[in-house]
Amino acid sequence: MITSEEIQKKDFTRGVRGYKEEEVDRFLDIVSSDIDGLIRENAALKESLKTYSQELERYRGSERAIMGTLEAAKALMADISASAEKRADIVLKNAELDAERIRREARESVEHMTEEAVALSRRWELFSARFRNLIETELARFDSFSTAALFDDKQQKKLTENHAANSDAKPLDKSNPLSMMSLDKTFVATRKV
């Protein structure tokens, strides 16, 4: 590329009908000045281009870093999602196992309680039958007693007289000891004698 200095130093040969030297020099000064401006502008543009290229490269590096970070974030999110799904499956499986264990324990508890209830029912039936038998035996023994066996003749006569003296008393059934015992005060007084 031609420089403004080369333009200024250029010498032309003179011909018979040549250009006016002053006009050519003025034109060359203008051209030289414009060339200097263009060269400075070109240098500034080259410097700007270099700066912009460096910035562009820096931005491309940042973009690559950002894209790498985004890819890593996507991979991490995929891993987190997969891990969360696995954990959810594990939690669900544990909950199902716990629920099954609770159901099994409840069934076993119900079976145990049912067995206890059956055993208690059998024990109650046995107790009830034995108690009923005892009561019936004692009632039979009680019914087998006669007033004659409980009191001698003298005491029976007194009881009968005292009972008859009591006008609102029921008639005595001498075969029923309870009837004889209802003679209250006379009975007690007679027994103490």
C-alpha cells in the first residue's frame, strides 16, 4: 500500500504539455492527507477489530462455559430427578412394607384376642357350670334340712306360738327352714337359751 510520504516525494518527469505543477502538488497534498487519514482509520479499525476479536473470543469462551454449565445442570437435574424417583420408590416400598407389617400384626393381635376371648368364654362357661352346680348342690342340701332336725320339740312349739301371736304373719311351713327362720326375735331368743 502506498503511503502519504511516497506520494509527497514522487517526482514526475516533465513533458511539453504537462500539468501545472502547483495544481498537481495541491492535489497530491489532499490525496496524501486523505491517505494519512485512511491509514490512521484503518489502523484504528484494525485495533478495534483486534479488541473486538478478543472480546468475541472471551464471550465465546464464556458461552462455552455457560453451555457446559447448562449441560452439567441438565445432567445434574436428570440425576436429581432419577434419585428422587428412586427415593420415592424406596419410601413407597417401605410404606407398603410397614403397612403390611401393621396389617399382619393387627391380624395376629385379633387372632390372639379372639383366642383369649374363646378361652375366657370357656372359662366362664366352666365357672358358671361349676357355680350353678355348687348352688344347686347347696340348695338341695338346704332343702333336705327339716325344721325338726334344726330345732327340738320345745323350740318348735315356742316358735309356732310366737308366730301365731303375730297376727299379720304368714302361716308356718314347718318343712321349710326359711319359713321357720322368719320368726325373727323369737327364734333368736330361743336359740340363745
